[in-house]
Amino acid sequence: MKRHIIVGTRKSALALTQTNQTIQLLKEISQEHGLDYEFSTKNMVTQGDIIVDVTLSKVGGKGLFVKEIEQALIDGEIDLAVHSLKDMPAELLDGLVIGAVPKREDPRDCLITSNNRKLVDLPHGARIGTSSLRRVSQMKAFRPDLQLESIRGNIDTRIKKLENEGFDAIVLASAGLFRMGWEDRISEYLDPTVCLPAVGQGALGIECRSNDAEILALLELLNDPKSSLTVKAERSFLKRLNGGCQVPIGAYAEVELQNNQKSGIIRLTGMVGTPDGDIILKETMTGVDPIDLGQKLGELLISQGADRILDQVGS
């Protein structure tokens, strides 16, 4: 009997787009391997979707964009969920796992300006819209004159605010624009040396129940080893710092795999900064084990005072 797989997703245009793209990949993979599945989606609303007039750092808590979807997984209402990995907490609920990380999109942040100007060309005191303390911290460190203001909402909502509310620029994840086919709106990609991406940015996390062997076997066919390794290192760093997507933490891992190898030398850079950009702690380490590497880099930044910075932001 053909299994009917229900896929949970948020209702935003980006979430639906990347969910439908994932389902299409799963259909193609299933066909290639002689598997026969039927897919449907269950659209859901999360706390992060409801509270849009407050900055993420003030809402507090972890898993703002996944909690309700994860509960539906545990309750058996859905069989798997497609998340933006940067929205996922470092520690998952008992009984849930990330079954696959498909090939990662460009992880960099990008700048969208009303007149296609670069960051260095924006006028003194330019108004920049972003909801991310990570971006605020690093951009203030790069250009202290900038006026960073909170801007929430979906990608299309924030682009409209750029056009209608007098911002000189907004900062978004480039991956979302690529998935929506809106990459022509990008004025500049921000180099990670200027603005280190969020943990898992550009990657999707396909989550399922840890005891669903059939779904896990299917998702293994979708998993991209290189993307999986890099986000494991980044998420291990995040977990060691006990942080979430709403605090000023950034990480970016790179690895070169050859001949379908599943391991290689991982280069991981991590940062923690104060919201005013006065203090930026940033270090790079290399290693083979992504979990161990992330933990060690987190401990290095903690030894430099990262835990005190994060405690102050959370208080």
C-alpha cells in the first residue's frame, strides 16, 4: 500500500516554496529508487509568525519558528517537516532528529538597497533594517555610523518596507531570495569577514521522528554529506554556547570533500558580539570531527568572555 507522507511547513511564501522544492526532490529520488510515495503538506502557524511587531531578541525563547511544527511531529499529525536550519534550536526535542540536510544554498547575508548601492557607499547615518542582533553587531563594528533598526516580517514584507518606510537598505539571507527567484534584487553579497552568517544559514533541515525507519531511509537519499558536515559543526558551536537564532552568534564552516568522501578537514569560524558592535569575539579552528570542533571553538570563545556577553543580551 502506497504510504501517504504529510509534510509540515510554515505558511510563508518562502517556507511553502522551499517545502514544495523539497517534496519535488523527494519525488524524483523515490522514482529513481523504485519507491512509491504520495505527499501532501500541512500548513502551520508558529509563535514567530504571530509576533511580528517585536524584535526576536525581545520575544525570547528558542524554536520560535519550529515549536508548533515539532509538536505536530511528536503527535503524529505530520511525518516530516522542512525548516530553515537557522531557525532550529541547537537541541531538538526527544524523539526528533534531522534526517537530512539537502545541498546548501549560498549562506551569505546580502544587502538590498533602493538604488543598488554597496555597503561602503551608503551615506553617513544610513538607516538599515534588520531583525537580527548578529547582523546589527557586525555591521555596527564595520560602520559605527549606521542606524540599525528592527524590521520583521516575510521577505516580501521587508522589501516593501524598504520601498515604503524610508530605509536606505535592508539585510536578508541571500538563500531565501534565490529560492524565491528574486536574486536580481540583491545589491551586494556581504563577505563573511564583514558579516558572518547565522548558524545553518542557507541550509534546510528535514526533521522527522527518530523511530520512523522508513522516512529516515528516504531522507538519507536526500542528504548532502558536505552540507551536513558543515551545519553539524556550526550547530555544535551554537549548542556549546547555549544560544538561539535571536542572539548575536554567527558561524560558518567550510569543508572540501573528494571522491564522495564523507569526512574531511573542516574550517569553522565563529563569532559572538555585543549588540552595539563594540566587542566582537571571532576565532577560527580546524578539525575532522564536526561535533568536537564546534564544542572546542565554543569553549575558546567562552574563555574570552562570550558567555558574559550572551548573559547580558538575554537579561
